[in-house]
Amino acid sequence: MPRLSWTSIILLPLFGVVLLVTAYPVALIFLKSFALSRPGQPTVWGLQGWISAFGDRALLPVLANTFSLATVRIAITTVLALFFAWVVARTDTPFKGAIEFALWLGFFLPLLPMTMGWILLLDSHYGLLNKALVKVLNLSAAPFNVFSYWGIIWCHLAFSTSVRFLLLTPAFRAMDAVLEEAAQVSGSTTLGTLLRITIPVLAPAVLASTALGFIKSLESFEIELVLGVPAGIYVLPTRIYDFLHWEPPLYGRATALSSVFLVVIFALVWLQRLMLGARQYTTVTGRGYLVRPLALGAWRWVTFAICVLFIAVMILLPLGTLVMGTFMEVFGFFDLAKVWTARHWNAAFHDPTFLRSLWNTLTLGLGASILGTLFYLSVSYCIARTRLPGRKLIDLLSWLPWALPGVLISLAMLWAVLGSGGVLKPLYGTVSLLILAIIVKEMPLGSQIIKAGVLQLSKELEEASDTSGASWLTTFRRILIPLLTPTLSAVAIITFISAVREIPAVVFLSTNQSRTISLLMLDSIAEANMERAAIIGLFIVFLVLVLLLLARLVGSGLRP
Amino acid sequence: MKNASNKVRLYLFAGVVAAFAGALWFQPESAFSQTKPAWQERWEKVLADAKKEGTVVVLGPPGDLIRNAMTEGFRKAYPNINMEYSGRRSGEQAVKLGAERDGGIFSADVFVGGPTTANFQLKPMKALDPVRPALILPEVADVKYWRDNRHEFSDTDGLYDLVFVGQVSAPLIYDPRQVKREEIDELYELLDPKFKGKIVINDPLVSGAAVPVFRFIWETLGPQKATDYYKRLRAQAGAVDRDQRRQIEWIAQGKYAILVAPSDGVMAQLLQRGIKFEVLEDFKDHGTYIGASFGTAMLINKAPHPNAATVFLNWLLTKEGQLLWSKAMNHVSRRLDVPIDHLFAYTIPKPGVKYWIGYSEKAQTRTPEEEKILKDLFAR
């Protein structure tokens, strides 16, 4: 027990920090949603904002659209992500490395510009792919319309599948192949083994990624705004977006509507606990484990072909269109006097604030990914490995940042920091505050995925280390962290990407001195210069890829 | 005797003149400076104090064109005063400013943005100082340089929000391959059944160009007729959209024939880049309105650099500052001496034509009745 107490002394302050950075800002913004008075007037409290938000008769179809789109998307992407993670991590499919790289690319690519690529291909009036199909197949009308329910789902597929692939692959990799081999020896088919052994054993990771994916799907608004509004398909986030962009912004109503997400989060956390129950999901034990890939025989070329088809259609085709579009005077206009130009590229990199923004972006990305991953690891360890009182509450609190859209997180942090009476105020105007905002925003993803990773590890590994006389810190450093490295790397990379391209969560917290490249992108969007915005988005992808390669080189250089 | 006395008078007069001239000649320099106009003395003092402050913090519209135009232009004019320009949507700027002030941080000096923010956020927040006392340079303070011989303010008090942009806002654009100008140059012609499904409406339920266009229709027709008009126009629409660029592109690509309430800024940018569509600058029967877009200026009170703020405000309102603004934003300045040859003709107000003023505090306020009918028609 004294050792537990010692751990408690180290970890208890962490609980305080989680409470401070999640519950406090969220509570603050929910409290302010009841304020009726206009700025500068004495505060009057009431329910008017909530009544206006929920009294809208159009809300029911909006909710129906929101849940329907999220459910269909999550069903499709779960199947696809499980398949790709299995192919890459558990089979002998050829060129697995390239497939994994391409799927990561799908996650890095900027959503809004990629949607522009799809519009240019699939618009029912001028879409290039539609025109080609009409001509080749001699059709009377365009076969596809991107401004539709299925258009929205289609444009989401690459990103949503990629992010879930990223979250699931480490768990697949950390699974002992003995279980699968035992199933096959007992006469199970490859598909049967996948469905009856692999996926159920990985339940914590699958459920965590499904819950995270579902909430993210509910909150998604960029594609819905671009494709849904002209088709008359409204979802809850676009309604919240309306309130946030009203003049003056109606933050109270936006917060009120966001409470729907809070209810969904609570329900999902409860469901997750119910489904996982008290069962054990350890896949990595002290016996040493086998990672030999499953031999698919001739089928490996089928799995390879499916992966190539997905990557070519869902990622490379719109990406190619997008890159082409950045060299056009106006994206998608082929009948101008001067169609092609490099001036958007010149202008994007000749902004006088570019270098300072680049430096801020790198500081933000590296700071958030390193500090964030360490923080999420500590939180996850507390939840999964200790018996500290209140750990279930911390588990619940770690989901809270996703109860609010990024802009409201940013506003809540602004109020919390400026109202802290000098404790945190010095952070205002620095990149440190942006780092804090990103760490808070990505906490649900980071802590839940690492928690799922920790649950995969058998406690006997730590007990063996303990028996051998190693301190808790040594066990943590030399046993836990090395085994969790693939999961930690995935979380670090996702946090890095989120940090470098995030706009809403940092919009209120940045100043001239702490402006990032993503905010330069916002400048271009504000001027309706989507070509330049796309270039900045592509530059961010390039930046991430260079850093990943560097990290890989450094990693392999350090390896004995 | 008479000659002698005349000579004495002459000498006396010459002596007095010489003494006076000598006295003038040997006056210390400070006496000359008293002859400087009051404005100049004040300007020199403000400028000297502004240099000591060293910085001016300006909150303005987003976009790198306007950011670079303002920072580089001001740096050339006043190299000793550093400008920190922060560009965001006006509503967000005001929320951030309010939070900063509540937290005891007073970081901003000047606010340049839309009149809605000025009247419905910053003024109630009591964050503004009167502008007139800060107008020092004669070419700024003298109303003869400004349209209608006056400084225009959007707030009803005429104190806080100086309007320096006033341009004609086109109520619609169209595709000339599908529609002839004479078919749509009257308000009610848009309701012709032949246009059913061919019209895109810029969504009036979110902030943007559609808000003043629908206000203009409401005020021009009156509540009863406008209610009926809104209903019939909504029934004509093939799409209601919010993407201000895409809806213009739809017209240029022939997907729809008419766009109601296009965004001035995006329209100008796309026209400059060679996209083809036609602009209806006003309705033959009901005219159109004058808007200010982001072109209004305010002084933030309790500013950290009040003198630098005064220097910036005066510079912005000079011919030079206004030309830079006009070129970056495609806005028509209210200054009469600012060239307009770089602007599209449809944006320039025509002499003698009466326009509805869309930027005033009163004009921006929707009635509850109008709010309800728009929600009923456009909220889904």
C-alpha cells in the first residue's frame, strides 16, 4: 500500500489539472449560456437562449439528419477501417508500408479543399467525372450529384476511414497472433477468425474508436455546410455554426444546442462501460507474443487490389484535382482567358507574416504533441491502472472537450484564462496558451485511445518488474512506455496534425504574436480565395510528412 | 515750417516702421510658431507622443490583402510607429475585445469593421470614444473633402462609428446566356414563373450580404407587401446557399440563372479574376441601397496607445490611406478626392440618385415580424 500512496501523491494533482482544464471552462460556458443581457449591460439570467434554441420547429428534422448521417458513416467507416487495419497489421498483403502511408495521407489532407476537389468532379452540372461518364456511357443525365445525402457521406469516407485506421492499427499490431493461429488450427476460416477472434479481442480499441468516431461524426460540419445547405440538408453543427456566425454571435444558443453532444457523450460512455464490463481484454502478456502475419495466399492480391482501389478513388483522385486547381486562376474554370497560373503559390509564400507563423505552428505542433501525449498517458494510466478514488469521474471528464464545438472551447478557455486573476493570464498572447487549448481539445481522443492500449497490456508485466525490484517509475519508463510506443506515436501524430491545422479552437486565443499558419489559411478563406487556402492546406500536409520522415530517420538512427 | 514739420512726420513714421520691422526681425523663434495653425501644433504633439508609444494595435477585417496594405502603407508613412494589425470577423473581434476588457486587459486602439458590430456590440459595451475630436489633419477634419459635405456616422448619436465607405450594393447578378437584363430589372419580375427553380438566394438567416438586401426590400415595400414578396421569392428559389463564392460561380457556370444578394467583396474579386456574369446594379422601379461593408472606424477607449491611435485614424482617412483601403477591399471611399478608376462602375453612387442607406443603426435592425417570416421561410 505505501507504493500506491506514493503513486497517489504523484497522480492526484493530475486529477485537479483535468478538472481545471475540462470541467471549469465547459461549466463556465454553459453558465454563460443563461445570461440574457447584452454586452455592457447588467447581467440578467434566464432560459430564453435555451428556449429559442430548442423551441425551433425545424430542430427535429435537423436532429434526424445529424444522427442518420453519423450512424451511416460510422457503420461504413468501421467496416473499412477494421479491414484496412487488419490488412496492414495482421496479414502478408504486399506493399503494406505504402498502403499504410497512403491511408495516413487521407487523414492529413485538408477537408474543405478536398471537398472542392470532389465538387469539381461530381457536380451534377459541371462535374468533370460526371461529364466524362455522360459522354462515355451516352447517358441522358449526370449519374452523380455531390450535393446530396450520399454526396456528404462519400466526401467524408477518406478522412473518417483514415483516422479510424490510425486509431485501430496499433491495437491490431499489439495482438498476439497465437490466438488467431489457434482459431485457424481449429478449422476457422480467415474471415471467421477475423470476426470471431481478432475483432472481439480488440473490443476496447474498437469501441473507443467507434465512440470517438461517432461523436466526431455528429460534430462534423465543414462538408455538411458546403454540400448539405444547397441540398436542404441541415445538421446540428450547421445550426450551431449559424448561431456562432450571427452578428453579434449567439453563443448562448450555440451552447444550448451543444448540450445534445453532452447527452450523447454520457450515453456512449455508459454504453462503453456496459459493453466492456469486467471482462479482460489483455492481448499482450508476459509470455512473449507472436506477431507473424497471417498468410493469405492468393487472396493477398485481392486485399491489395481493394486497398489500391480505395486509395486511388478516395484519396488520389480528389487530391490530384485539388493540386491541379491550385494552378488555375479560378478553381474549376477552364474557359477563362488565362486558365493556368502559379501566382497563388507565389502569393501564399510571400506573406510577410509567413515565417513567424511557420515558427509558431511548429512550436504549437511539437509542444502539443509531446506534452499532450505525456498528459494523456498519465490520465489513461490513472484511469486504467490505479484504484484512485474519482478515476471514473476523470474518465468521464476526459470526454468533455468534445461536448463543445472548437470555437466555444476557444471562447471558454479565453474566459477561463482572462478570469483567472493573474494565475494563467500571463499565458495570454503566447503560443503556450494555444498548446494548452489543443491538449484540452484532443483529450478525448488521446486519453481514450491510450487507455485502450493500456487495457491491452497484462498487469503481470508490471508485476514482474515490481518483483524484480524496479521502482514504479522505472516500470513505467522501461516496460509500459516501450510497449505502448505504437499507440503513443499515433496519438502524438494525430495531436500534431490537429494542432497545425486547427482554426476554431485557437481563433480567440491567438494574437499577432502567436498567429499560426492555419490562421493564415483562415485569412484566405475570408477573402474567398480558396486556391490559396488549399495551397496552405497542402503545405501543412507537406510539413507533416517531412517531420514524420525526420522522426523516422532519427528513430532508426538511435536504434541499436 | 510746413515742410520742416512734414519732414519730421516722415522721419517719425519711418522710425516707427523701422522699429516695428526691427522688433519683428529680432523676435525669438517661438513667436513665429504662434503663427502655426492650432491643428498643426496639436498634430505635432500627438505625433511626438505617438512615437513615444511606439505601437498602434488595430483590429480590422480578415484577409492578407488588407492586412498587408494597412501595415505596409502605415509603416511607409510613419516608420517610427509599429502597427500590429489583427484581422478577424468583426463579431469575433468584439467578443474577444469584451473578454479582454472584462479580464482587465486593454490591448486594442482602433477598430475598423462593420457597423453592426459597432452599434450592437461595441457601443453597448461602452468600449468606444467619440471620433470627431481625434480628426486633426485638415484634409480629414474638413467636411469639404467628404461626400455630401459631412462626416457620416452609423450610430444614431453620430459620435462613435465613422463611415468612410459608401458604395452601391448590387441586389443581384445573372447569367446573360439564360436571362436578359430587361427581364429582371424590376423587383417583381423575379417572381415570373419562367424563373422558377433558376434562382439562388444567398441565405438571409446568416450574417452577410443578404441581410441588407432583405432589409431594403422590407423597408421599400412595407411589411405587408414584403411578406408576400418574401414568400413568393422563396418559392421561386432553386437553392438557398451560404457559400458566397460558390453561389457566384454557379451563375458563371450556368447552373442557375439569377443570384439574389451576392456578396460585394467576393463578386469584385471574381470579376477581377476573369469570371463572367452580369451585375444588376439597381432595380429600375425601386433602386437599391448604399452599404459600408467593413468601412467604418472607431476609437477604443482606455486604449494603451491613444496618440498612436489618433495618428493611425487620421492616416487611414487621408487620401493615401483611403486609396490603399479602396484598392485592397474594392470599396468606394466617401472621400471625394480618392480615385475610383480601379473600381467597378456599378459600385459607384450616381449623382442625383436617392439610395436607401443600409449602414445606419436603424436600418440594420430587423422587426420581430420580419424576423419571424424569414425564419418560417428559410429555417429548415
